[in-house]
Amino acid sequence: MATELTYRLAGASWSLVLEASVVSFLMGQAQRGRSSRERIGQLYSRDLSSTRIVIDAATQLQPRQSSYARVTFDAQRMAAERRTQFERGLHFVGLWHTHPEPEPVPSELDRRLAEDHAGAASDMRAGIVFMIVGNLRSSRSLRVWVQESAYPSARLERRLLPMEQVPVEAAQRG
């Protein structure tokens, strides 16, 4: 059974928490085997004002095209899903997708995707969460970054910053 996971960004006063149901869903999306295809989806939270941003929901988007090492999607469907989730009280936090490797790292295409989506949200927020799900049956395969959006008043540099997973015992202590 999956447990909730907590991630922290160096120097940040907030943390990101993946509910246990979200962890279970994401780990179930992992690519296992040469015939598996990449998947992609979005991450949502009910409250963006807390120092603990809880990911309450993760969705899977129907890909436009998907292969072992690449996935494309329909931006209009993505936007429609965000509107529907907002009507349900959920706010877009970021994107997730899979990689066919145990400890994934973003490709150049991934970095552009994250930067484009963070840039599109720059009038509303300072960045988005960008997650890659690797192929291990372990939380080590859930890798998380924050993509800065160059939010005008924040003087950010549009960097992709890694978040570190906090050990469960330390996360429970606060």
C-alpha cells in the first residue's frame, strides 16, 4: 500500500505532499516492458495558499501520440480538463509523465515542455511542478522538479529546480 510522500525545494518555506492515493495512481502508470508507452497527465491541489501544497488529484490525459520514449497531447483537451477541475475546486499545479528508466531525468524536450507551461501560467504563479514517473516499483522513481515561470515580480530565471523527497519519518515530524 502506498503512503503519502513529501518533497522540499532547497531554500523554500513550503513543501509538496502527494496524497497516498496519488502516489498509488502514479506508480501504477509506470512503464514496464519494451512494449509500454509513455503516459502524461496533470496534477491538482485544493489549496495553493498553505505551506503544505497537497496534490489531491492526478489525472491521465488521452495522448495524441504515444510510444516507448515519447508522448504528445492535445493542448485544448488539457485546458478543458483544467477548467473542469477548477469548477470542482481543484487548481492546476503541474504536469507528470512517464519515462522508461528507473531514476528518470528530464530530456531537453521535457525541459521545453515544462518551461512552456510555466511561462503560460506566469501571470498567475511563480512556477509549476514537473514530475517524471520512472519504471521502478518504488518512490525513488517519482522525481519532482519546480519549473520557474519568470513571474515578473519574482525576478526568477526560468530554472528547472529539483525537489528532494523527505524521509517519511521527517515529514511526519513536520
